[in-house]
Amino acid sequence: MKIITIIGTRPEIIKLSPLMPIFDKEFNHKIVHTGQHYSYCMDKIFFEELKLRKCDYTFNIISNTPASQTGDMMRNIEEVLLKEKPELVVVQGDTNSTLAGALTASKLQIKIAHIEAGCRSFDRRMPEEINRILIDHCSDYLFTPDLTAFNNLIREGINKDNIHMVGNTSTDACLRARNLLNWKGLDESLEKRNYILVTVHRQENTSPENLKSIINSLNIISKNIKIIFPVHLRTRKVLDENNIKIDENLVLTDPLGYKDFIGLLANSKFIMTDSGGIQEEAAILNVPCLVLRDNTEWEYLVKIGKTVLLGTNEEKIIEQVNYFLNNENELENMRNMKVKIKTGASKTIFSIIKDINL
Ligand code: UD1
Ligand code: UDP
């Protein structure tokens, strides 16, 4: 079987890192990189660290708007699909690269497998939410991480026979990285559970006003505890262009490699983040996760008390974080809350795809 996997951003590279080598071994497999993420620290570093081979096609797309970005990717992907004629296209997640891959394959009537299908935040202001819905509804094989995602798809009328609940490929990537940690690489003086790790990059959180308000709250919290903040390049641009003031105990770094990041996460007191992938990783590593959003596609983690939705209001963030800083037992409860983790998603996906009759 000829398969093309389409990737484009940091989380897609990480989450597909356990699956792509299996495809290489077992199928006639090509990897297409849309070039959505292109800076070394958002892209190549993960290929090196996770020992991934070079992509067969990498596009160089420089677009200023999401629609032209998606359109340019589709034009490039179409050329490759027409040339390679795969029987199956595999996409992961909810980015514009994922959407471009799925839409292009569907226009050419090539079957599509969507990994991490069915996730919903029910917030249509997020570009990712629209992407998820469109991608799921043009996919033929939908691999969901959990029962919530499975049920979302059933509610939207997707044929049950096309949905496979397999767990999450990021679990395997994260568990593998846990053995390779290098958490003091950044700062020798860091003490276990004596710092907060932060990431912020969602479109909704990076308008100058919203980012200023989040940074103000971090400046105030950092008077009591050190904060390490590896800054996504979208966020870096907004910080630089708007001259946003950063206090001394709020330590900004470039985006980190996966091992360094997972190491810092595993040893932090807690994480404050608006990332999707990091919420899952925090749960796997038993690190309390305070989400800088009003909603999440990992609702079950909120329900069982593993994650807390902080929102983005400056005063509320400060108030809630101070509460956790003064109540270690609450953090300990979150750490001890057991979450059922399904491992081996990549192998399960492979064995399902292997048996598909195309
Ligand atoms: C994208 C995804 C988001 C995902 C995130 C993972 C969409 C709509 N969004 O958001 O779902 O959570 O990736 O990190 O697809 N930049 C660089 N170098 C890079 C990458 C980005 O400088 O390698 C800067 C550029 O200024 C770029 C901006 O960041 O314009 C935003 O990048 P983009 O890929 O459009 O969106 P992300 O915010 O990364
Ligand atoms: N990550 C990383 N270095 C960093 C920040 C994040 O390696 O400095 C990893 C993180 O462990 C997770 C993934 O990047 O696997 C999450 O990517 P991101 O938050 O950009 O996207 P999302 O998951 O929200 O789509």
C-alpha cells in the first residue's frame, strides 16, 4: 500500500514520531512537510532529537494570511498527490496543514485517515475547531484518542464503523522521552517543584491586549516563584512588536527541544498553558495543569480534576495561582489523581490500516 503522511507543525512532528517509522518499515511510505513551521527550533530540532528521517517533499510557503497559507499548501499537496498517487493520506490533529492535506486528498478522492479525530472544544472562535470539524467530516478512517472524542463523532452523524478508538500517539512519544530527560540543561540552579513552566501561543491569547494581560499576571506571580517560559515564535513576535514588559523572575527562553521541554515539565511544580498537546503530557507525567483558556478539548481531564481551567482574566489568574501556591495539598491531589492511559496507539493504528482493503 502506498501511503502519504502530511505534517507541518511542531505537534504533528512529535505526535507522529512513533508512527512514521512503522509506516516506513511496512508500507511504501512518503512524508510531505508543508513547511508551516520552518524555524530550526520549531521543526528540524525534533527530526534530530526523535531520529526521524528526512521528508520526501518539503514546501517553502510564505503566506501572510491563514487562507492564503492553506490555499498555497493545497496547491503544493495536490501536485504531490497527483504525481505519487497514494491509496491513503494520513493527517494528524487540527492545524491548517492538516486541513490542507485532508481537503486536497478528498478533492482527488483519495482515502483519508485522521489521527486524533473527534476532539472538540465547542468554541468556534478557534481556527482549530473549524479545522477539526472539516477534517473529520471528509475523513474515511477516524482514530480517536478517547471515548469523549468517539461520542462527539457519533453525535455529528459519522458512521460508527469508520471510527476507531485507539488512544493517543503522543502518549508513546512522551513516555519514550521521559527516559531521556535533561531538565537542568537550561539552568543548573533549578530545584524540583520550585518553578512554574508556562507556554502561550493560541491565536486568542496572542492579541497584544490579551497577551499583555497574561504577561502582567505572570509578572506578579513571578514575585513569589520562578517562572520558565519557552516562548513560541508567534508569541515572540507579539511581545517584541508591542514592547511588553517582562519582570526578572519571569525567565523567557527560545522554544525548547522536546527532551528539555518534557524534562522541565516533569519536574515543575505545575504548568500554565494554552497548548493542547501539553495538557495531555502533563496528565501522563502527573503534573498539575492550569489551562489559560475557558474551554478545552481534553474535558475529561478537567472532570477528573487533573486539569483546571484558569481562563485568561488577569485578576482571576493571579487569584487562582496564588491559591494553588498556598495549598500544596491541592496540587498533591491533582498529582495523585489517576488517569487511565492507553499506550500503543501507533501500533494499533498501523494494524488497522494494514487490514484496510483499498
Ligand atoms: C499552529 C496551529 C496551531 C498549533 C500550533 C503548534 C493553525 C491554524 N494553527 O499555530 O493549531 O497549536 O501551530 O505550535 O494551523 N513562526 C515562525 N517560525 C516557525 C513557525 C511560526 O517564525 O517555524 C511564526 C511566524 O511569524 C508565523 C507565526 O509564528 O506567522 C504563526 O505561525 P502559524 O504556523 O501560522 O501558527 P501557529 O501559531 O504556530
Ligand atoms: N514543546 C516543545 N518545546 C517547547 C514547547 C512545547 O517540545 O518549547 C512540545 C510539547 O511537549 C508538545 C508540543 O510541543 O509535545 C505541543 O506543541 P504546541 O503547544 O505548539 O501545539 P498544540 O499541542 O497546542 O497544538
